[in-house]
Amino acid sequence: MPTDTHDSPVGATRVVTAHTALLRSERGRISLYLAVLISLLAFGDPGGGLINIPIGFFLKNRLHLTAQQVADFRLIAAIPVYLAFVFGFIRDIWNPFGMRDRGFMLLFGATTAVLYVFFAFTPISFATLLTANLLLTTSFLFVASAQNGLTSVLGQQHAISGQLSVVWNIFTSMPNTIALLLGGSLSVLLETENSVQAARILFLGGAAIMTMVAAYAALKPKSVFGKLQKERTGAVEPLKDIRTLVRHWPIYPALAIWTLWSFAPGSETPLQYYMQNTLLGTDATWGQWNAIIEFSYIPSFIVFRLLCGRIALKNLLLWGTVVAIPQMVPLIFVHSATSALVAAVAMGLMGGVATAAYLDLVIRSCPPGLQGTILMAATALSVTVSRLGDVIGTKVYQDYGGFGACVVAITVVYALILPLLALVPKDLVITADGQKLAVSGGAAARSAI
């Protein structure tokens, strides 16, 4: 059955009145395709994965930069990410090679790989590493925009946004966990080589990963692309698209919720200082803590996957938020680095359902044809406000009561998500995964696919 979408007036909630019914095996193949793609991008990201942690150690140990210089490096290197929505908008209005998202993967996967190779054979300095990060991130964001947009379109058209939110979160968390556990070891391995050889190994590894991404674009499984419907039938009109974005109400509460969830003042630098100075943890303990909490989200993501096909998203949003609000509170009751590692397990479990539900909501809120813009705007907001939250949280930690004050601040910020849930359009969240809104006589009724 073909997908037939009917758009509400501009600025209103889009109601999908029919979907393509998918077999469980087809949904599984879509999930597998995206899982591989998301994992490759997580490892190949110049600002994350296995690349970022060794570069941080490299700047500190081989180039002997101060902490402030490393912080400045990361602040400047992330400039393209602050503008990620621009890359998403380009994805939405451009169709390279007539291949849509696969075209972006092919063109910019290859471009990013070439850049990695180029900088592998470039003399190493602060300036060249900074230039490398800026150019690599710029190229990489086009590939990320394709993955973001494709995931959102698949989730919307097939009514599996909850399922794909879980795939996205799990296969981002797993590489991040591996990176946290292995990043330090990789840095030690690189320390055995001279600085030129060390950087060369690092960049050539990134090139290999992005080459695989470009090769992945050659695949066009019917289960993923065969039933996708075009969401643009006329000429591209960027100004009209911008007006549509500005007037599309559902994106505002969704992005506001995502922003508050990402803000978390005090969850980075103050927490690191608290664990090392007060709880007497080591550098290795800090890495272990981050790896444990990252991995501990995964069971909750799986719980969300089991529930999202049975329970309406509005209920998962509510209860996921209620459970997540006190996420940082366990740290008040720990008195050693070891007990902090145990608390990390509970904290990860508390935050997983909310994280998956919020991403599900963002996917559902995207206006048709502009999914890349909204998902990349969410990325830009997440990075920007997390950096801002770190600055504010550090001020709170130093001047207003230590880490306990940070826990209070984070808890209050998370609690502010509850009133925002009331602003989410109800017809956007009254269905579970695999259900659709059927319009009859002007009223929306829920039915199963």
C-alpha cells in the first residue's frame, strides 16, 4: 500500500493518514542498515569516537598544551557543529548525483576520507590539527546530515520513529563506550611512535572508516529504499522552506525539551573535579565512569523499544521524564570513586527511556522534506547548550556550594521539561509505534497498521 501523506496547514501538526505496512523482517533490515551506518559514523566522527580522545591526549602530552589551550582548541574546532542546521538544510534542498542521502554519503564520505589522508601526511602543529578538525568536521557533517535525515524519513513514513530512536541511541552509545575504554589505550600506543607517525596512524584510521562509509553508499537495499516516497514533487524553494520551518509549531516544544535535556549544568567539568578531588578517583576512574553510564543507558533503550509499540509516546514521555528528573541525585550519596561507578549504573538506567522518547518526539515533529534541518538543529543545540551548561555549572561548583549545588541545578532544569510536555501537539504523541492517525469526518482516530 503506498504512502499517502496529507499536510495540515503550514504551522500545524502534520497528520499522516496512511503508511506503508512493513513486515517485522523488513523493519529488522531497516534497523540493521541504520545500525551499521550509525556505528561507522560514530567511529569516524573527527569530534568523537576513537579520534577525539587520542587527539586530546596528543595535544596535552605530545604538543604540551595547557588545559586552557586544549579547551580553546575544542571550542574553536566545534564551530561547524554550532552551525549543523545549515548542513541539514543543504541536505534537504540538494540531491547530489540524483542519489539523495546516498549521494551525500558517497561524496562527503570520500571527501572526508581524502582529507584524513591529506592531514596524515601534513606536518603536525596546533594550527594544522585545528585546521584538520575544522575541515574534517565540515565535511563529516554533510554525511551526518544524510544519516539524520534518512533516519527521520524512515521513521515518519513507516511509523517506526520509536524503534529507530532506539537503534540510533544504542549504536551511538556502543561506539562511545568502546572509545572511552580504548581511547586512552590507543593514546598510549601512539605514544610509542614519534609525533608524526602517531598522527599518521590516527588519521589513516579515520580515512579507512570514512572510506567504508562511502562504499556503504553503493548499497541500496529494497527494504530500506524501495518503499520510501518522495516528499518533494516540485522545484526547491529555499525561502518557502524557511517560512515553513519558522511556522511549524511542533518543532518548538520538541527542540526546547531536547535543549533542556542537553543543558545539565555541572555534569562535565565540575563532576570530573568532584570525582578526582573529592572522591579521589584517578584519570582512569573518570574514563570508566563515563563508559559505565554510557553503556548503562542501553538496557533502558531496550525497555523503550519493548514499550514503544504498545504504549502511546505521550505516556512514555511523561514517565520517562519523571524517572529522569532525579538522575543526578545518586551522586549526593556516594563517598568514594568506587561507589560513584556503581551510581553511574543507576543513572544510566534512569535516563534511557527519556532520551529515546525525546529523540522519538524530535523525529515525529519534523516537517516533511525538512527532516535533515531539524535533526541537525537538535545536534547544534545539544553541543552548544552542553558547552554553556559546563561553563555555568563550573561557576556554580566553584562559587555556590560545590557539586551538591550542581545536582540541584540539574534537577531543576530537568523538572522544567514537565510543563513543556503540555505544549506538545497531542495528535503527534497519542500513537504508539506502528499506529497511524486516520482522518475521518475532520476528527483524527487512532488505528493500527
